[in-house]
Amino acid sequence: MIEALKLALEALEANDQLINGSGTQGGLVYCMDNYYSDCFDVDPINKQTDEAIAAIKEALAQRTWVGLAKEDRLCAKYMQDAPDGIEAVIDYIEAKLKERNT
């Protein structure tokens, strides 16, 4: 989910740069030099893009980390004596954290 949001954010930012440019590089609006200005209005597109970028950034920022439950901690503690030792504990913890945070 987080990776999908990051990809969407990159795509929206790239779209914004294509239309409006970035820094000293002009975008499509600049390159057309008002030649086709009556053909389309970029303001609604820019507004929608800005809103989407803001919403995705907010969603990414509000992500709350979820740690291990007490039962998971106890299970990991007892796993350290298993034949696979610490590797089994690490694999278990990693799997639980992925499960709880996706």
C-alpha cells in the first residue's frame, strides 16, 4: 500500500513538472507560449493534481506504526531456544511486522 502511494505521488509530481515545468525548465504551458491557450485550461488540471499530491502526502505522513503484540513478543522470546535460533526469531518478527503494517 505504501509503495503504491509513493509510486502514485511520483507520477503526479512528474505530471505536474511536465505541464508546468520545474526550476529553469519550462513545461508544456511555457513551450506552447500561449499558442494553444484556447484549446485547454490547465488551471483545473493543476488544482486536481495539487489536491491529489497533498492527499497522498497526508496519507503517507499519517501512517501509524504498529508494533508487536504482547503474545508475539512472548512467542519470539521462546523461539530463541529453537534449533534455528536467532534466525527463526528474526524471520518471525519480520513476518509479524509486515503483517501488522500493510
